[in-house]
Amino acid sequence: MYIILLGAPGAGKGTQAIMLAEKKKLVQVASGDLFRKALQQETELGKKAKVYMEKGHLVPDEITIQMVLERLAEPDCKNGAILDGFPRNLEQAKALDKALGQKSSAIDKVVYIKVSEGELLKRLGGRWICRKCQAPYHEVDSPPKVAGKCDRCGGELYQRADDNVETVKKRLEVYFAETSPLIDYYKRAKKLLEINGEGNTSEVNQRILNALR
Ligand code: ADP
Ligand code: ZN
């Protein structure tokens, strides 16, 4: 089973991907996490991706597509995956369809998490993320029980370098120009589930589970 989580930066894809992966016993594959890991380990891939990520631009398709498809070919993805942050444009969506088609598989559902622009800006401003398990928190809306520490795994929380005002603006611009056309693409394929992404994380999770049922 392959499920895509679609939505703007700050829509809550990361949180929902983790919750959904646990419920459905599938792995979460987050392109942004894969890039950040490569960056941290200073691999060739990480060095290439860095310049784009810092500016809030998309990393070029040939790099991104190869990275994600390689990840999906690993043994823990043999039953499928929850995709978070990929695909992010039409080119990537088509490459994914083609790669799954070659395995006689396909995307099952695309969960589009819809959140207003004002709410997105607010959320990205106060975001903190766990270094170990990538769970996101928010200073005001969903603070951790102990400041600076992850509720799930005790890991240290940090703020992403690209969560500053300018880069956030650029990321939203890129989302509306390049990623939002995927809403129509998957609607036409009759795979789109539109979910109201406002409210607390368990409310949103319940909506997603109901829609997938
Ligand atoms: P968010 O969804 O909050 O913007 P991500 O962690 O998904 O954050 O992505 C962070 C950055 O990583 C993006 O701004 C982009 O530079 C790069 N990136 C992630 N996924 C992709 C992708 N599918 N295609 C191109 N670039 C990507
Ligand atoms: Zn954690």
C-alpha cells in the first residue's frame, strides 16, 4: 500500500505521516528527512541538496527522484510506504507512477491536508523538531511536555535552518507554483482525499483514518 501525503509546508504532513505509519504498519519515507540526513553526513548528495534547501527551492528532479526511488527499493518498503514531501511536482509524480507501474504496483490514496495560508505561516514560525525521530512540535500549539525534549523518544529538539521568515515565504511560493497542481493530477486519477488540516493533530489523524476506511 502506497499513500502520499500532500500539502503545503506546515500543513502537518510530518506529524500525520508518523501517526499513519504506526497505524498502518508501514514505513514513512520523507524526502526532506532523507536530504537532511545526507546533509548532516556531508555526503555528495547532501552537498548538492544544501544550496537548494537553504533557499527554499526544490532540489533538482534527477537527484530527488533517484534518492526516493532507491529508498523505496529497500527491503523495509516491500509492503509499501507513507510518502511525505514526495512527489512535489508533476515530473516527480509521473516518475513515481512509472516506477511503481514497473513493479505492478500503484499509489493507492493521496491524502491532501488543507490548511489556510495564515495558519501555515503561524505554524512554521514556532516549529521545533526532534533530532532523533523527526517528530515536530510547536511552541504554542503543541509544546513538548519537557522543554527542548521529544515526548516520543527523549531526543533533543532543534529549529530547522529553513524555518526562517524569508525561506518559509519562498517554500510557500514554490508549493503553490509547483506542488499544488498535483491536487488536480490525483483528483483526475480518483485518488485524492481532501482533509481539513486545522484542529489538533489527533483530530486531523481521525479524519484521515475515516477517509481511508
Ligand atoms: P517542508 O514540507 O516543511 O517544506 P521538507 O522537509 O519536506 O519540508 O523539505 C525541505 C526542503 O527539502 C525543501 O524546501 C526542498 O529544498 C527539499 N525537498 C524535499 N523534498 C523535495 C522534493 N520532493 N523535491 C525537491 N526538493 C525537495
Ligand atoms: Zn523524538
